[in-house]
Amino acid sequence: MANQLHELGYRGMTARSLKPKHIEVLVKHWFGQELSIGTIKNRMAVIHWWAHKADKQKVVVRSNEHYGIPDRRFVTNESKAKTLTQAQLNKTRDEYETPYPE
């Protein structure tokens, strides 16, 4: 977070100098990097933790909706299952399989 703010032109900041405008800039920067919603939410959790430890809870709005961060999507409509033919299955070998006596 500190390195990103420095790259964005904010210099001379201390651990207690974070302000709401800095949070807004970081979130906008993260969306610009096309990070996943889960990653952005995880980073916001770290900011919330830091704000609590630094006694600066009022700097960060509690709701991620305020920053335009949508809810995560856990379920997709696409199946990740693969279908194999019997010939493809026959090619697979299990190196740990013990042969059964016939």
C-alpha cells in the first residue's frame, strides 16, 4: 500500500497520515490494474486492520460498496469437468497401482 501510494506521487507519508483520499486513489488504481474483486476485498481488509491498529477507523468507510467494490462471484455457470473417451482412459497409468493376480 505504501509503495503504491509512493508510485502514485504521494511522498513523505507516515503510518498515521493515511486519509480518505488515499483510500479512494488506491481502490481506483487497483481497478485500473484489473485485479480480481477478491484481491481488492482482501486488500481492503488489510486497510481496515491497519486503520484499527493505528486508531484511524474513521479514515476508512466500513462498506466496500462505498468504494464501488461489488460482491464476489463464487459460482460460475461453466462446468470445469472434462470428458474422456475410453481410449484416453486406457492410456492413463497409475504408478502406485498394484497388479492383481489373475
